[in-house]
Amino acid sequence: MRLSHTLAPTLKETPAEAQIVSHRLMLRAGLVRQTAAGIYAWLPLGWRVLQNIARIVREEQDAVGAQEMLMPTIQPAELWRQSGRYDAYGPEMLRISDRHDRDILYGPTNEEMITDIFRQSVKSYRELPQMLYHIQWKFRDEVRPRFGVMRGREFLMKDAYSFDLDYAGAVVSYRKMMLAYMRTFQRLGLKAIPMEAESGPIGGNLSHEFIILAPTGESQVWYDAVFEEMDFAAGRIETDAELEQFFAQMTTPYAATDEKHDAATWAQVTNQREGRGIEVGHIFYFGTKYSTPMGLTIAGRDGAPIAPHMGSYGIGVSRLVGALIEANHDDAGIIWPDPVAPFRAVILNLKPGDPACDRMCEDLYARFRGGALYDDREERAGVKFADADLMGHPWQIVVGPRGAAGGRVELKRRAGGERQELDIDAALAKIG
């Protein structure tokens, strides 16, 4: 993209309505614009980040055998009445009626819908286990939406659902999904800690939320330092025994938020760490909480009907954009981890109109094949440097008249600020 023709409206001043760092920087860097309370339009740079996060989430879901599908945002109220949640869910559910006075709702989650789809489609134990997921917009009518995309009303979520023959099988699915989550967050450049949690309106008796560490996090967290050293990308985990070992590794060390913190247990932890955290994912096992009231049964091994055991697994894809910024920023702006950045590099032409500068920038831009943002604007160098830092692209390639005449560029790493003068080939090799 050429920045001169890109919808990326940066702001010098902090908008008055932005209370936290991520909200301020998302508005100032031109990632989003608010269209109504708690509802945002994603502009081109923000949309690219959102798509990069969704791609990594999708790849890790696929890796544990989850099948992608797409369910609608609008759901019939009758499904929620069958589960008993229509009245119990509360005012956060947006309840509406169509022109035929049929009660419908904008889905805050999809347990009822996936259960209905499954009961129409699966008849035998031979078809289990199965895990299904989609990445879809949700709506929860927060009484006081705040903190930008961190606590909005409309948000993009990955929600997955598992169906197993019994409790033992459901626990295997649960552990697979926990592994997928830890690998996802590691690939995003985040330190995430799974913590035992309340199930809330989803229900169930096995639940973990995933907290990423950030100084500006909404929750106080206490955890064992062992979590800081774990590597979830190394090796392969395939057998049930390996999954059990992984699950034990994740749940045995102490980790808790305010609602679960136990001072007596904490006192026994040798390598104590405290900090602030942001919830970015939540997984649940809830057995037959939905399958039984909604009449989902399959034929068991002896032919008798059995209600499958279920679990659900959510990651806040749009919330992760804000969480990533909370964990990766400085006074100048965003510092994107490489895998999620809107562009891997930004090319800064410090003197548009200079033949050598223009020629070198065009050559660089062509060689990136769409992977770089080209700041070709007729702006002062200071404005370009400030916007590049604000937007947070991992690498900045600075092209000025003196360097261009000698076939060299200045390469700046956004994280850390290191600068080097290199020829084009060496700069591109370093960026990768």
C-alpha cells in the first residue's frame, strides 16, 4: 500500500473518550473508528492485524482436528428457550423480533445453535468425537461499553465446540484445545497463563481462562514463575498420555486471579510472581448441560440413546488486538510482534521527487510484493518518523538523498530502536 492513498487517518492528539493505552493508540494510529457506543469500524491497517490474528488462531484450531464452519449472527429465540437460557442470560442479549413477530436474537455465543445443528446431523457414536469452530461476530449489549475493543458490544470471536461420547473423551478434547490455545498465544508473541475460572452464564464444572501479562491489565494475577519458561512450540503431542502430561503441566503450578486467589496456598509457592493480566480466552467443559434439555442423543455402542458430552472454547480475536497493544507499546506508539503486524516494514521516502530516492523506494516497494507500506506522502521527515513509530511496523526502511546516492538505506527495528546503515540486499535479508 502507498500511504498517500491509504485510509489511515493518524491523530496527533489523544481522543478524550479513550481511557486506556490500547484504545488511545488504536484511534491515533488509524486502526479503528467508533460508529456507535461499543461498536467500531475496522480501517485497513486494523483489519490487516485482525486478519493476521485470525489466521494464526485458525491454523492452530485446524492442527488439533477442529473443523471450520460458519454459523449466522442471528439466532431463533426458540433454541435458547429449549436450553433454558433465553430468560436467564440477562439484558446483555439483544432480543429482537422480525416482521412476522418471531422472536430472534443477535447471538452472544453459539452453544444452542451448534447443538441444534449436531442433533440434526449426527446419529451414532461412530461419528464421535468431533470439534467444530467458526470465527464470527458476536454482540453483547454491555451496560457501559468502555476501553475500546477490549470491552465493546460487537466483537469478533473464535468459538469452538466439542462433542464426545463420555467424560473421558471430553477431557481429551479439552486438553487438545488447551494445547492449541497455548500455541496460539505463543505464536502471537504473548505470554499466556491458564487459570482456573468460574464458568459464568456458559455453565459447566471445568473451566480455564487465559490471561496474558500486561502492566495495564484489568486483573491482578498471582502465578508461579515456571510459566515464564514454558515453550509450547517444541516437540509434538499426539497420544492421550502426552496430552495428560501437558494438562498437568498447565494446571499444577499456582496461577490465580482475584476471584480464585488463595493466600495460604500462595504462601507455599517458591517462585512467586505478581502482575496484571488481561483475559483473552476461556474454555469450558459442561457435559450434557445443552445436549440433554435440547434432546440431542446418539445411538451408543449398545444401541441405547446417549447424550453427548460437550465443551466450548472461546478466543476474543478482536479483543486480542487491544491486548497485544497493551502488552507491546512505548511512549511513541505501538510495537507490533512480527506475526500480527499490518505490514512487516514501512518504507520512508524522506525526499519525494528526488530521482534517486524515488527510484530506490519504488524498487524496495516492488520487492516486498505487498508486504510493506510505502510512505510516499509529501510530508516532513519528522511527521513520517512519528507516524511510523505510532503505527508500530516491526521494521522501518529510511531512504534519504545521501543514502540513496550511495545505494544504502537506514534500517530501524521498532522494538528496541536499533539502527543500521545497509545496502538494499542486506536490509532485505535482515528483515527476512
